[in-house]
Amino acid sequence: MTRRDFVRTAGYAGAAVAALSASPLAPAAEGEKLTLALVGGAHIHTPSFVNLLKNRKDVWVKWVWDHDAGRAQNRAQALNTRPANNPAKEARVAREASEVWSDPEVKAVVICSETNRHPELIAAAAKAGKHMFAEKPLGITARESFAMAKAIEEAGLLFTTGYFMRGQSHHLFLKEQVAAGAFGKITHVRGSNCHSGSLGGWFDTEWRWMADPKIAGVGAFGDLGTHSLDILMWLFGDVEEGTADIKVVTGRYGDCDESGEGLLRFKNGITATLAAGWVDVENPVSLLISGTEGHAVIMNNDLYFRSQKVAGANGKEPWDKLPKPAREPLHQFVDAVAGKKDQPLVTPREAAARVAVMEALYQGCQGRTWVKPLQG
């Protein structure tokens, strides 16, 4: 991280903390439910977020809004089927998003809309002073994503997005070991995030928009690749330039890409490859790190770790000396809004930087050349 990036991040964190302590959006008092709103219910992870929220005894989702009134009604109905031991007032369907923005009771919003609606909704949330969780990716283009990040930062609001892989035990451990120099000079890394979504027709019904790049901004490579890209950038820093080969495989979703392989040059000299797609029947190796004094591979959810600097790390059997996993990003966000300190939230600028690198990879594929990501 450069000094400039550190100052940016520190400034954002400081503004967010100040907003919590000084603004009318201060956390709910002890025993009160934190009042939230669900803005957009289109994303494929929305049902799991609904379950998470309705099972928290400290949360009341007061409003549900979606441009599709039927979908909003369905999400509200799901929220209102709460466990018997966790009562709360019912979620209401908002006819207009303005009902959410103008409600002083609403401390924060969970944005699960289609990606092309993020700029309008995030700008409105920032103007209204609502802390926000927005599903990934932040935006379709780097330019609009950095504009959203700036609006969130300038408003001093808490933010995070759904990069849940950061909280997994294997990744938390490897973050520590990379920082400690356990790999020596790292020569190459590989991230992979693939499933069989196209083969199984996962996007044939209500999730069809996610296979429409005009709405989602990307296809399979960007959709799944952004998670592994986040891990790579979280571990190794900023990307200098990248390129990729991205393709349609089955044609089930027209010209929506279904598979891709990216090549990244990090500013620190590390070279990485990134695989992602919806046409893979297996994805046994999700992360590989190779260096002059160490090696790690996550294979079938087991970590094999070898290092000359760590006692017992011979790489021959799964490494089980792992930290406790972190809570899901949405839990972290709700906890932070409720006043819990030191939550490992994704900053708006981090979210925008992932969009910028992914945009460069797609542009590199189109031009058959290396492309430098836009800098915010």
C-alpha cells in the first residue's frame, strides 16, 4: 500500500467513525432493534441475506423496495416469516425508493439490485446519509465505481460489499504468512473460482439478468472472478496491468461470456493467473502461492502449506493450525452500524479498484494487449 492509499483509507475510516458518533445515524441504543432497508432484491444472494437479517434479533428491516413490485413483495414476505422466538414489526413494501431515503429511522441499507442500478441507488443513499452494504461488483465501469466510492467517502458512511472469501480461515492464515515473509520471494500465484452454473441452467429463471452483460456489466469471468481477484489484491496489493482470454462456451446465454483466464502483473513484481467460469464441473485448486522459501495450495478446501520458516509446515498433510473464520460480510456490516469497532469492512475504494482491474482484463481480451487499470 502506498502512502497515498494509506491516507485515503485512513481518511475514509476516520470519516466513517465520525459519522457514527456525530450524525443522526448513531447506533441504536441497547435493546433496540437497528432499523434497515432492503433496496433491490434482484441479486442471487438476496435470499441468503434475507435469512441472515430476519434471524438477527437486533435488526428490523422496515422497508423493502425494488423497481419490480412483485419481487419487492416476495422479499418482504420472506422477511416477515421470522422465527417465533424473534418477533419484530413487519417489513413494508415501499412504492418509491424515496420513502427509504427520507425515513430518519433507517440507519443503513442493503443494496441487492441489478448492477446497472447501483450508481443511482448508491448516490441516493450517500445523499441521504445511509450506511450501505452493496452487493458486488460495485459498478459496471471503473469510472462510475470510483465516483460511487468518492460519494460514500465524502459522506463519511460505513460501507462494505460481499467479498466473503476474505473471512475464510485459509485466507486469513495465508494473509498472515504472506505479511510475515513465510514464502520468501513470491514468484507466481493463481486464483480460481469456477462452478457449473451455465451447465446447470442456474440463470434460466429469476436470475437471468446476471447473464446479461448490459445489466450485470460482466459475464461469468467477472461475476465469479471478482472474488478471487479480491483475494489476490488483498494479499498482494495493486495491479500494474493485465490481460485475459474470455470466451463463450455453450452459448446458453447468448454472447454472455462463460469462462476466462486472466494474467496479472502486480506492482510489486508478482505475476498471477486468474481463472473463473460457469462451465466447470470441478474447481479443486482455488488458490496457489509459490515462492523461493514456501508454497501453499488450497485443494478441495484443504490447505497444504510448506515453509522453511514455519515449524512443521512440510506440505505433506492438510495444515490445521488456522484462525477462526470471520463472520459473513453482512454480519460485519450490521455489527459496525450497531457500533461494534474494528470490523474488517471492504472500503469503497477497494471495491472500485476490483472493478477497474476486471475492466482492464476485459479490455485486454478485446484488444489482445496488456491494459493498465484506471486509477481512482
